[in-house]
Amino acid sequence: MATAPLPASAPAINRLEANNRPGGLTKQQQAARTAAEEFEQTFLTTMLSSMFAGVKTSAPFGGGHAEEQFRSVLLGEYAKDMAKTGGIGIADEVYREILAIQEGKA
């Protein structure tokens, strides 16, 4: 029974495991992958927030309380997209460690 390959935007480890297993990832593996991506997303949000902390905007197109609020939402969305498309590799390492701990190998 062949499985359909995941899209190229899926993280490499996710593609490899899904293609090597008849039914794709198990629920436990998918939950581990989601947790790893959420961890990377949180890390990236913190990193991006630090990067943009010193950026000042001026009138007429910037500044104010509304922009401060929007920036945090925008950075969170940037981080979510980065993590979903492979990120910087943190999610893959965290995913491997979660699976190792679950299997009692850590």
C-alpha cells in the first residue's frame, strides 16, 4: 500500500517518516511533531521580538500604540510560518528527542 508523498514544504523528517510508514505518522508521532514545531515557533517569536525591539518608526506611516500591538501579532505569524516550513532546525532536533524519550532511549 503506497502513501502519497507530503508536499515539499513539509519538514524533511516528517516527509521521511510518513513515506516509510504505510499509514503515515502515528497520532503520537504527529503530537510530538506539533509540540516540536510549537517550541520552535515560540523560540523564533522571542528571537524576532528581540530583533525588532530597537526598530523605531515615524509618522505618517508608523508609530503609535496600534503598531506596537500589531507588530507582536505579525512577528508571531512570521515565526509560525517559519516553523511550519522547516524553520532553523530546532523542531527537528526537539522532535527526535521527544521520540527518543518516549521510546526510553534518552
